[in-house]
Amino acid sequence: MTTLTLSDIAARHLLTIIKDDVLTITMNRPNKLNGWTMDMMESLKEAFSLANTDENVKAIILTGVGKYYSAGVNLAGTLKVMPPKALHGLIVKNNQRLFEVFLNCEKPLLVAINGPAIGASVTSATLANCIVAADNATFSTPFSALGITPEGCSSYHFPRLLGEENCQRMLGKEGWKPTAEEALTVGLVQKVVPQALLMEEANRIAQDWITNKEERQFLANSSLKALQAANTSESVQLADAFMSAAFLKAQARFFFTKKKYAPSITFCMLWALRPLWARFL
């Protein structure tokens, strides 16, 4: 049993174990609900890049530790104060690179959802070969409520995976948050097991893949080329949405409901002053 040789930052965010040719990557920031800050996203990129070239890795399992699989992208940890045009470009770059981590994974990938998953942690999981979920898992993609557009190739991939009606339920105004069993029924996940048996089942599946020489592939027969194209276009649309009045107003409302008044006031000011700074986009 060995581990990946990670940088100090990555080692603080991820646990890695290679056993019987299976690499298990565990997000290890339970006190932050395994949220995806820039450091977490860069750590995932580093681990997947190492796995691609490691001959001892024949399959990969991605999971989380704690109550949550991941609370998704932490906006406060990814956005910086800078000129509007530069910020727009940064959002495009960061979003595209995040999902390229999963699209460029060359080994069969299994995502083991150990608890609630939100936003990008849901959409990225669907870019794996397979998703196995604990029975306490839930899946939330609250893009409409946040005033932003879908990401993670979901505008292309979700209709193929879930069907148009269920896709709209998750990505649209309803903001449907399926349970593990509901996710299984509509095709979002491929297997549900009791929480205590999640990693045992994940390792069994991974070992079967190795025995049967499973190749890297995508659910719903989606092609890599089409997913890459979706990621590129979605990243631009997302950046546009982040700079929109609807997003700024939604964020101000969201932080106010959470009694986080300082960021709420900040977003209110950005919303009010948008007619001025938007000229520099």
C-alpha cells in the first residue's frame, strides 16, 4: 500500500491510498464540508495528473470524509478583487480548468458520494465512469436560485443522462434536490448502498473494473469532444452570469438570509454600482 507524492498544500486537502492498483482520493476538509476553494481544486488537479502517469494506478475512486461529499465551489475562496474584464477572464479560466481535471482523467473513475453533494461536485461526478452513492446522499444543483448558468458540461450531459424533464427539474427554477434513491431512479447515480458499506462496494467495483480491463468512458455515451465543447461554452456563459445583476442580487439575498451581513452589503453595492463598472467589461 502506497500513496501519491503530493505537495504540502495538496496533502492538507487530500488523502491518497494506492492499494491493489486502485487509487482512492479522499477530500479531507470536513470542517469546511470539503468545499472547493482554489487550493482544493488545485489539489485535485495535482492528484489526477499524477494518477494519469502512475503505472500502479489502474482505477481511481474519488470520495469525501465527513458528513458531506462536497459543498461545491466556495465562491469566497475563488473570486478576487480585480478589474471587471480581468475577473471575467479569470472565471472562464478557472471553471474550464476545474472540469478539465475530470475530462482529462485517463483512468477509469468511480465517484463514491458519501453524503450531500452540491453544485460543481455533482456535475463533475457525472463525468466519471460511474457514481455509487451512500443512502444518505442528496444532490443539489442550485444554479437558477443563484442566478447563474449550468456548468460541468451539465447543459449537454444532464439531458442525455436524466432526460429533459428531470434535467430541467434539477437545473431550472424548481431546483429539485433528489435523494440517493431518487437519483438512482432517474439515472443520476448507478448504485446506492448503505453508508457503512460505501467504500467496500466502491472498492469491489474498482477491482471488477481492473479484472475486466474497464476503459475510461463517460455516462450516457457522451463523447469527450462534445463534453469539452460544452465545458468551453458554459465557462463563458458562467462568467457572464457572475457579472450579471441577477447574480449579484441573488448573492446579496443569500448572504442576508444566512445573517452574513458584510458580504450581503458588498454584493448589494456591486449590484447598485453595476451600471458604472459594467462599462469596463
